[in-house]
Amino acid sequence: MYLGLHVYKELLHTFYLLRACEYKEAQAHVAALDAALSEGEQEVRQEEPLNTSQQPDSAAQIQELQHQLEWLRNELQLPGVPQQRASDLHYHYGIVQQRLVHLQQSR
């Protein structure tokens, strides 16, 4: 199941149960929602394609960031990319681009 749909479903259940004053049952849905969000956060961190802390040379960092941007562009251009994946890729693209600009300005 897609994470976004799962989160949406759990939120709907939680709001319904809170409105019906079923607090104990709502607590179970809140726990499931928290677990789903934690799992999603871990997946995003694992998929993050950038790790510049191991490269002390700024020229090597710039080259690595440019390689990351190229990889992200290629991934975004693939046909049939799911919306959540495309959103994650756009997010990472922005981060890599910001780091590249910052690194180039600090040279």
C-alpha cells in the first residue's frame, strides 16, 4: 500500500473515532499512524542519494553533487514514475542543488 494512502486512511479513522468519542480505539489508530510516518521517514533517509561528509576535497564534492543531480534528472524522466517517488526525487533534487550552490559559493 502507498504510504500516503495509509496515512490518509489512518487519519480518517482517527478523526471519526475522536468525533464518536471512542478514544481508546482512536489511540490504536494514532499508534499505527505514528509507526507509518516513522517508517516513511526511515525510507526517505535510506533513499537519500547524498553523502558528502566522507569527501574532504571540495572539487570531489562538487563532482559528486553534479553526478547526483544527473542521476536524479534521469530518474525523474523515467516514464511511469509513481507520484510519491517523483515527489521524493524532486525533494532530493532541491537539496542537492542547494548544497551544490552553497559549496560553489564557498570556494
